[in-house]
Amino acid sequence: MQRLQIGGAGLAAMMLMIALAQVVIDRAKQTDASTVPESAATVAPGPQPAPKTDPLADAGVVPDMPSEPSPTPKQEQAILPEKGQADVDPNR
């Protein structure tokens, strides 16, 4: 008898959870249908704010940068193995 009661309670709990999920889904669909889609601004844009400056540079905590960039070092050619001459007789 107790197994039957636990099974019935489990089925009832599942039915309640499914019903709750359905209510949430329906409510979300209603909200989506009633919202206004995003559109272009209806007012003219205001004046653009002045560009922001770097507060660290204003405070003077920026590292010293050289006035001219340092020259990049030239890459040396790769060291290749020597090409030796073989002691092979071409007439052989």
C-alpha cells in the first residue's frame, strides 16, 4: 500500500512540475508577443561627448617611452652545413 502512495505522489509531483513549466512557457510567449521590437531612436542624437583621456597618463604614471623607436636588428643569415666534394669518380 505504501508503494502505491509513493508512486501516486511521484506522478502527482511530475504532473504539477509539467503544468508549472507550461505556465512559464505560455507567459514567456505572451510577453514576447506584447513587447515592441527594437527600432531606431525616435529622438535626434545629442552632441558627442569629448573623447576620454587616459587617467594614468594624466596622473603621470605612464612609463617613459623613447621619442624615436629603436631600430630593429637585422637578421643574420642562417648557418648552413658546408658542401664538401665527394671523392667519387664519375667514370665508375
